[in-house]
Amino acid sequence: QVQLVESGGGLVQAGGSLRLSCAASGRSFSSYAMGWFRQAPGKEREFVAGIIWSGTRRYYADSVKGRFTISRDNAKNMLYLQMNSLKPEDTAVYYCAADPHPDPGTREYDYWGQGTQVTVSS
């Protein structure tokens, strides 16, 4: 079992940056794959970025590639998402997620945080 709590969301102008953090509790954090998903109003939740347990493989949705960076610190049980060059279409609730599969890809994960709102103004 993993419990996840996101922070760092807020309001930012287009072109700006935000860094999301996710604090995880549970003994197995370092063995879980971690990811970020987002859900915009009226849309389905979508995959944003993922990172395997060791941090040696990361993958991104095409829409954020080159602008967002996912990272993790297993010693601190933390997951991060650095978001640069933000666009209004990045506006969504962002969710931290964890999965016991070593490399779950872009499918829905097993464990979820409560979400943090990111709003990008034009």
C-alpha cells in the first residue's frame, strides 16, 4: 500500500513554470513505478509522465515532451514534475500515481493521490 499527497499546484501565466511534488508513504515506494496523470474539465484523465522504480527509464506524453521532466528521490519518498513553458491547455487537475508493476507504461495505475489544480492563464 502506498499513500500519495500532491502539492505545488497553482495559477501561472503561459510560458511560466511550476514544480509539482508528491509525498509517498509506505514501505514499498522505492519498488513502485510512479507517474503523473491529469484531467481537464470535461475530459478523461490522461497520462502525462512515468518513471520506473530505479529512475533509469522515464517516458512522456507527446503533448509535454521537452517541456516537462519527471524525477524521483527514493531516499525521501518523493516524486516530482517540473513543468516549463506552460500552456493554457496544460490546465487540469494533476494526479500522482503509483503502481507495483515495474514498468506499467501509460495505463491507469493502482494508487492515486487526491490531485492538485494547475491553471495556466493566457
